[in-house]
Amino acid sequence: MGGEYVDERDARFINDRVHANIQKDATFSVIPQIPGGVTSVAQLRRIADVAEKYNVPLVKLTGGQRIDLVGIPREELPQVWRDLDMPSGFAYAKRYRTCKSCIGTDYCRYGLGDSMGLATVIEARFQGLETPGKLKLATAGCPRNCSEAMVKDLGAVAVEGGKWEVYVGGAAGAHVRKGDLLCTVDTHEQVLLIAGRFIQYYRENAKYLERTYGFVERMGVEKVRAVVVNDSEGIAERLDQALQSSVDAYRDPWLEAVTPATPNQFASHLPIVQ
């Protein structure tokens, strides 16, 4: 938890060592963090300037509401991230990835809750958390579920009365599974509390590479609800504290672009054979 482990860098997969996803031609893609999919003119201009400066061959809008810069040589990664000057979007590693959101209440006539605002605070709280498997979140401003919150590892859906339904164990990839309703709460703060407690319980009890859909099915949603919501085992406070220690220990890995952890972290030594 937090800083209580030894980081074995040599054991990392290449994506995790250089904080970017390797492509089939041995170039890499980088994804800056765009909380809740909400960006600005200034951010878009900065991304466009970087893509133009480094002749990035592909700029891709992803299904997770990200902007992916694809085809960057390994040795250029530090310079690209310095010029972007944005946090990493974590499209790699076994950890929290992103929180997708719909447009919420301000510009949607169906909106029942501020899904964009909730997604932004979720992103700020859980960014970079290491987990047994990748963790995808979403918030939906109403049960129409435009952001697919009901099929995420953890999703929050606004319902009538200003309340939020919290779903866990959803999947929409190689496995398809609607998430189980964990509980219904009244505020953003309660969503964050329950979400954080579930994430920590998952971190401590899941098998390595076990996604939440497998974890929830194996444990049983009744058991998860009893521990996370009703504190049946009296560990809720400890789970909250353990998660907070990891949140406090978070450090943006792309700060290594300024001072690499090893001399050859971003160096290519072997020629690429096409």
C-alpha cells in the first residue's frame, strides 16, 4: 500500500517501463489525462501543436474519451511529454484507467445528475492507483446510460430524487456483464467513499489479473455489499485509510520524463528489423 513496496522496474512490461503503449512498429502511443472527457480549447491547441511538432502520424479519439497520439519513437517520449505538460492518462499497466462520463445535466434535457462533475473528482482521487487488473469507471447522468456506466468495473448512475446508483463488476470487452447494483447513495461524496472502499477491498482480495467482473462473481455481490456498504467485518475504516495512503503516495510517472529513473529508460539500442 502506498510506498510500502519495492518497485522492481526490471520486472515491468515495456509499456509500464516507459509509460506509453508500444505499437506493432516499435513506436509508442501517449495519452494525456482528460478527466471525464472534458477538455478545453487551450488543451486541444497544445495537443495539436505537439502532434505537428513531432510529426505524429495518427491522432485518435478513443472509446474511453481520450486523445491518443500514436506512432512516437521511444527516444522522443520525454520531449513529447515535456511539451504536452499534462498528466499521464494511464492507458497502460494494471491500474485505474479512466472515468468516462456523459454530458450530465447542464446541456442534456434528460440529465438527473452532474455526471461530468462527478467524473472529474473521481479522476482526481483515483488516478494512478495500482490494482490487480485494469479498472475502468464511468458516470451516467441518467439511466439511459450513454457512458456505459452499468458495464464498467465501477459505475455511478444518476436516478430520480438526486440519488446515485453504484454498480460494480461490469464488463463490455471480451466478457460482457452488466454490473451488480451495490447500493444507492445521495451525494458525490458518498459515491467517492463507497467507490474507494470497493476499490481497496478489490485490491486486497482479488487475484492478480482478475478483473472486477470475475472478483464480484467469485466473492458474491451480497458478500461485497456486506463488507463495503454495511461494514459487516468492521474493516471499513481501515479500507478507507489504506486507500488514502495510496492516494497520498501517488506521483505522476511522467515526471520521470524530466529526470529518467535509469539512463537508458527512453533509449533504443537495437535496430528495428522490418
